[in-house]
Amino acid sequence: MAFYESLGRLRSNQRKAIGGGIIAAILGLFFGLVFVANMKEMDQLGEALATKQAKIAKYREVEKNMPKVEAEVEKVQNQLDIVSVLIPESKEIPKLLADITNLGAEVGLEFTKFTPAGEAARDFYAEVPITLQALGTFHDTVRFFDRIGKFNRIVTVKGVSISNPHFAGDVVTITTDFVAVTYKFLERGGS
């Protein structure tokens, strides 16, 4: 009670000043404890919000470019489809070799040597060389090379050597040695 009696003896201005000081102290404590702590949390949340907004802007930019990227993927897929017709996969090589043999027989060549050599790996494909020796007329040989050039697969002919011309009846027969090189896609991670 002594506190209240001593307050009563103070003048009105002094009591107001003490009351104001108490209110200021309470507000200072509130500001110091609650507001400053909340300000730190608000700053952290603001930074997190800015980071999230930056990510959203980046994703929106990616989303905006998606039609262009999808069109590019479709274009590359179409190119791959075209190339895969020209360059077979490994499982298609035996059929291609049989087609070459059949083509030679169709134009009148007789194969006396047919020796597949080892594959030569390149970036994404491998060369598959086959050493061939054929007997037939010059015209049959040229017709064979012409038809090979029109295959729906890539086949190159290298190292052509013509020898041993001789008469078989009224026709001149020649021996033609050459290497036919076809190609195949390499499986991912090797040949």
C-alpha cells in the first residue's frame, strides 16, 4: 500500500509520466520480444517466397517453351525413323545379307566367296564388311552394283577388282572381288 500512497502524493503530471513510462516499457518489451522475432520469421518467409516465385517463373518459362521442344523432339524422332530404315539394327543384318545374295543370283552372278569380316565400331553405328567374290558377266556385275545402290538400306561397295576374264561359250565371264559394307546401329553401351 505504501506504493499507492506515494503515487497519490505525486502530482498529476508525474503520475501521467510514470504511467506513460510503464506503457512504453510494456510496448518496448512487446516490440522487442514479439515483433522483432516475427520480423525475422517474416524475412525468412519472404526469402522462401521469393525463391518459390523464381522457381515458378522458371517452370512457366519451360512450360511456355514446351510446344517448341516437343516439335523438336518429334522432328528428331522422324529423322531417327528415316535413318533406322537406312541403317538396320543387329537383328536385321542376316536378312540384309541374304537379300544381297539373292540380288546377286537374280542378276546372274554366282558368289564363290562370301566372308563376313569383323565389325568396325563408330560413334553410334558399326560398319559390317563382307568380302565377296562373284562370277558373272561384266553387265551382270554392273547391274548388281546398280541394284545395291538402290537398296532401301545403306550398302557401300569398296575395293572392286575385276580379273580372270574367260569365255564360257560365247559369253565373257569375269571374276569380281569386292567388299560390301553395310551398317548397323550399336546397342546402347556397346555393339
